Amino acid sequence: MLMLEKKIDVVHIHYSYDEQVMNKPIEEVTKVMMDDINPVINEVLKNEQYSKSMFLGKSLGTIPIANDLMKREEFTQSKMIVLTPLLTFESIFDSILHSSHEGLLIIGDKDHQYNANQIDQLYKTNLTIDVVKNANHSVNVGEYETENSIEAIAKIMRKLKETIGTSKIEL
């Protein structure tokens, strides 16, 4: 909603994969996902009406961002927003670490994907890193801490707003 509020065109790619696909090596999962994503990207960008782009993914959605889109020449200037990235996959961590993209990475320190040593290294990137205290992979704080969870989401929204800034995707 924040991007729509800022008059940024949004293309939401919804995908769902069964266990058979998700149990494959990460390179194969990336290929399957990109086979679904590339036709959409190509269709959206075919008329060259956009001079800027931004990619946002959460959890599984960070696989194609880190393992493909961040490495593509045509998207070197794109902002990348990765929420609860799957950092236990070495290829995802390495791609984010060696990326020169600006953007945002958000992860909870109670997320099963969180690794303090990795996060320390990621602070050296051009991404703004936000570690949400006591938040899990769903960015819920504690077991039933509703107010703290809402406050965490509000803080994340402020970080997203800062990252998106006044940037409008120019037509």
C-alpha cells in the first residue's frame, strides 16, 4: 500500500510451489522461480516506459532477488528490499554481501535465518540493515506480544518509507 500511496506502479507476482520443487537444490529452485518471473518482468519492461525499478521480496521471494536479479546488469541501479531473507543459503548470503545495490534488509533476531556474524558483515553493504529485536521469521515479537509486534511493523513501515523515499518510478 505504501508504494501505491507514493504513486509507484506495483507488479505483484504471486507464486506457490509444492514440496517437490522446494526440496530441490537452491539453484534449481531459483531457475523454476525465474522461469515464472522473467516473462512478467519482460512484459512490464518491454515498452521501456520505466527508468527506475525496485524489487521487494520476503522469505521465499528473496531467492530470485538474491540469486538472479541482484546479479543482472540491467538491474544494477534498482533498489532491493529483502525482508527476512533466507540467509542460511550460502548463495543468498554471498549475493547480498557482494551486491552494490541500495535498499533495505530486515530480519528478526529470533528468525531461524538470523546469524549475527552474517549480519555484521552485511552492514558493510549499501543496504540499510534493520534487525528487529525479539522478532521471528514472520516478524512477530515474542509469542503473543501484540503491541510489540504492531510497533515492530510500524518501525518497518518507517524504514520502508525512508528506503522508498520520494522516489517515484519515472514514466
